[in-house]
Amino acid sequence: MHGMLRSMLFVPADSERKLAKGAAGAADALVLDLEDSVVPERRPFARGLVRAYLDGRGASPRQQTWVRVNPLDTPESLADLAAVIGGAPDGILLPKTRTADDAVRLGHYLTALEQRDGVTLGATRIIAVSTETPMGVLTLQGFAGSTPRLAGLTWGAEDLPAAIGASTNRDDSGEFAFTYRLARSLCLLAAHAAGVQAIDTVATDFRDPEGLKREVRAARREGFTGKLAIHPDQVDPINAGFTPDEEELRHAQAVIDAFAANPGAGTIQLDGKMLDRPHLTQAQRVLAMRR
Ligand code: COA
Ligand code: MG
């Protein structure tokens, strides 16, 4: 994988002001949005802005730049791609996928456009927003082995309700209703089955830092390694939440050292607790998230 993305900040691609603010911030990646946050009449302008932004980046930018294009079943998506690929974005965030075939098809489009525009073939990665359609949720396993461009899967809880005639995505207690928790868990498992990053969905209440921290903690505990953001204030808590602290790093190193000191032993003890292979794997994962 080419750099773990902890925070991906959506920026409406028709807003120069937000683009500048996002670029000055600490998000690991910006996601310049050409889909729902831009009205159709502004899309041609937004595409031009995205391309100019990409062309203006330095040789080794400290932040990745991704573009959310329109869904493949709309005529807008090819126009989006044709306008931006020559600027060599790090990747494309593909919304409302119906099956993994959408990611495969996007991969073919990217190959053609990379060839046309002199961009390294295969360089443009893909992250799918994989739970926004009913068929998407039901076919998540298809992403495993689908395209080598795939870098991650994320999920959305805002479009699925509309697609299935649900008036809300919440239950009586205010938590995500079962259907959306199911979609989230399936996305998590599908990402790991595909060997790509599992990225948690947005917290829409951007004035609730405590709620965000809780969401990030829960997401990381469960195996997500990043989260989408919609507001600059969300970036620092997300980055911090997906960065192991000193204590975690020390413990992970101790686990690795303990196994290294006992080659040939499948199960060992550390401070009176049993450790076996899964603990070693987890310790290696923690060290891989080190900054
Ligand atoms: N990226 C970059 N800058 C952003 C930003 C974003 N996503 N959201 C807000 N800002 C900037 C604002 O422009 C403002 O900058 P300023 O002080 O220079 O004027 C500052 O951060 C504070 O913003 P605030 O007043 O708190 O919010 P707002 O009313 O300007 O914007 C939203 C609120 C929700 C409209 C805005 O956060 C947004 O556009 N988010 C992304 C939406 C999106 O892309 N959705 C699609 C994916 S779900
Ligand atoms: Mg949406």
C-alpha cells in the first residue's frame, strides 16, 4: 500500500477558499469532490479548478490529492475523469458502486486516460464508496482480487436510505440502524479480504469533537485505519486517533521482541499474559501505523 491514509478531507471542488484551507491543513489526503457537494451547473468550473490544483502541486507533495467523481452510471463521470487524470491525482474515490465491476471498469477508463495524458500506467489508485446502493452492500466480497488499483473501501450511510425508501438511517436510540451497521461491518471485512485499507465514513456533526473521538476510537478498535472528514476541525482528532501512542508502540515492540527472543515457540508469555501468533500480527500492524 502506498502510505496509510488516516484522514481524507472532502473539499467541494468548486470552492477555491476551501481548497486553499484544505491544502494548508494536516489531512493526509484531500478529496476534491465533483459529486454531491457541487451543483451540476458548477461542474465544468469545478473540473477546471481540480485540474489547475493538480497541475500546481509541487514535485513531492506532503498531502495526497484524490478526486471524487460522479457515479459510473451517470454521463458526468467520464467528463470528470477526462478533465482530471492528466493532472495525475493520487486516486479516484468512486461513489455509489453497484458491484466491484464498477471499480474494474473505472480501472480500464483510467488506463486509457493515463495513456492519453502521459501519466504512469496504473498509477491512479481507487477507493470505492461501497455501500451506497443495495447491490453494493450485497456484493462487497467481489472487491477481493478485482483490480490492483484498489487501495481502500469506505462506506456511506447517507445515500443507502434514499435508495431503499428508508426515512432515516438511525434507530430510536440515535445510533445507526442495523442495516447501516451491517453495511459498515461488511465493508470492513471486504476491505480486509481484499487486502486494502478500511476507511470509516464521515461524522456529519462536525461541531461534536467528543463524538468524533469516540467514533474514531471505535473504528480503530474494529480494524478501520482511516476516516473520511468533511470539516477541517475533524482532521487533527482523526489523525491522532489513528496514530499509535508511545505506550502502544512500546507494548507492540515488547511483543515483537518477546517472540524474537523465543524463536521456535508459538505461544509465549509477557508480563504474565499469554501471547500467540495473532498478538504478533497485531503488534506488527501497530508498528506499521507508526508516524
Ligand atoms: N474543506 C476545507 N475548508 C473547509 C471545509 C472543508 N471541507 N469546510 C469548511 N471549511 C472552511 C470554511 O471555508 C471556513 O474557512 P474560512 O474561515 O476561511 O471562511 C472554515 O473552514 C470554517 O468553516 P465553518 O464556518 O465552520 O463551516 P462552513 O459553514 O463554511 O461549511 C460545510 C460547512 C459543511 C458546508 C463544509 O464543512 C463543507 O463544505 N464540507 C464538505 C462537504 C462535502 O464535500 N460533502 C461531500 C462528502 S459527504
Ligand atoms: Mg453521497
